[in-house]
Amino acid sequence: MTARLFICFIASVIAVCGCQRTAPRPETGTDDASALYFRIAGFPDGSSAIVTIDPVSAETDTFRVTAPCRRIVCMSSSYVACLSALGEIDAVCAVSGTDYISDTSARKRIESGDIADAGYDSAPDYEKILSLSPDVVVAYALHSSGNAFVKCLRQFGIPVLVLHDYLEHSPLARAEYVKVFGALTGRIYEADSIYNCVSRRYNAIADAVSDVFKVSGKGPDERKVLMNIPYSDAWYIPGEENYMSRLVRDAGGRVLGAEPGRSESSVISLERAFALSKEADVWLNPGWCDTKASLYEEAPVFRKFNINEIYNNTLKRNPRGGNDFWESGAVRPDLILNDLAIILHPEAGIRDTALHYYKKVE
């Protein structure tokens, strides 16, 4: 799979998550930053249980952890990032799509043959997974093939934990899934510490941006953002409650064309995007285009958009086509917010002035 095709695949996943499966928010009593679709219960004997909540049916599924898992198959790169943050990369025995993993420690183990390729949920390598005798396969189900994959593994007696992290709207809620992997590996206290540090830093950056508005008297919609480029002739704009829209909002921006009160993406025409470009201060995430030349080659009409500030989240895209933005960025939304705050409001005085995931398109 080429780098461009992989980015297309990521775009399609985002579109599926945003457009085809609406995730109602259950009445959990948690605050907006808390994960909605899992909770962890502890028991007097030291064991724990990970309870997942299906976003559509609200049905729960309980995965009991009686001993630390030492052989884990990760069907998402973000799960590899969670284990890496905990210092448990040695627990990974297989991943989905080894070519696209960015984590340096995981890459060494992939290249040495210590981490196998489990295939994809639509084309899994069942024989390989069974031969590894994993303690657990951590998966997610986007569609019927994913559900069939989970069902088949369970029929073979392989424990499967299905997560719904990609449907969490809050960046901090997604980061909280590090606690799931803390529970799996017996490092829940370390996971709590990691999450608390990320949460504090994220909120401090958001507060610094908010302070700019208090001093200047300007509204939080000052910096207007055009998002994405067309994928398969469809230009997706995330809803106001979408993960990316929330990151932009916390960085003091507003996604143009985002539908209020919705997390699902909507599709706009090229003509509508051209009209929005006249309002935009910044253009973010223009697909696979890392230069203006490649952007104009993709669609000559982009020359007419006349947006001077263009940034893409591809600074850590690796030669094999993987992008660390979707890997470690899931655990470190504070670093993503740091980037966006620097891009949208450099006057906020963010101390960490280095870009971690974004690069300027020139």
C-alpha cells in the first residue's frame, strides 16, 4: 500500500466514523473530557475489569483482567502508542499493518521479527494470530467485517477486547484510553499519572489561548479554519463536536462549514469550499499534500483559494506511509493542541514553540 493510499484509507476511516455511525452520548454523569465508552472496576483480590459501552446499543461488555497481559495483539496503531507510553512495548506481539507503525521501539521489534503483522480486520491473518497465543487481541469494529473478525477469534478461544475510542468526541477522552492498557498490563497507576499530566498540560494550553481573548477582547472565532481537501470527490467537513473541531476550538479557532451540535462530518461542494476559503485565515490538513506545488497539482483551482497559512499534520509521516499524528497523537492531544495554538495564536506565548505533528506547506 502506497503512502498516498494509506492516507486515503485514514481519510475513509474518519469519514466512516463521522458520517455513517452516529454515537449517542449516554447519560454517564461524567464531565465532557471523560471517556464515555469504557470504565474500569477494581476488585479486592487485585484483579480488574474493563467495561466497554457500545455507543449505539449502550450494551456493556466486561473483560476481566486477572493477571497482567504479556502478549497483546494491537489492531490500531494508537494502541501501540498507549503501550509505548506505559513502557510496555515488549507486550506487543502483533499489530495490524506493521509498515505503518511509527514508534521507534516497536519498529525495532518489527524489524527483528518480534512483532508480527496480524493483517487487517477485513483480511486478518488468523493463522498467525492463533500461533502467537495472545493473552488478548485489542480491536475495534467499524463495520460488519470487523464484527465478523471479532466473532471468529472468539470462536477460536482468543480473548478479544473491543474498544470504541475512535467514537469519543473529546481529545482528552481519547487519551484516557491509556488507562485501558494500564489495566491490561498491571500499570494502572502509571496510566493514571500519564493521563493526568496530559490533561493538565492540555488545559493549561487551552487556558493560555483563552487568556488572549480576555486581554484583547476579541471573540474565540477570530481565526477561521478551512479543513481537508476532497477525498473521492467528497469534501468532508467535521461537525462542531468532532474531535478535530474541538482541538481547533480549544486552540482558539473555528472550523468553517462545521455543522453546530454534530460530530458527524458533512460533505460540501468544491464551490462551497471555494466560498469558505475567502473567509479562512488558515488551511489545515490538506490530505497528502506537503507542498503548495503538490496541492495545486491535485486541483489547479486551489491556486485561487488564496490562503497564505497552510499547515499539514504530516511532520511525522514515515516513509512507509504511517503517520504518527494518528498514533502517538491519540495519547498526546496536548502536543497536537500545542501545535494548533502556535499556528492559530502565537501571541498566546506557548512556551514549547516546536511543532510536534504539523508542518507548514510551502
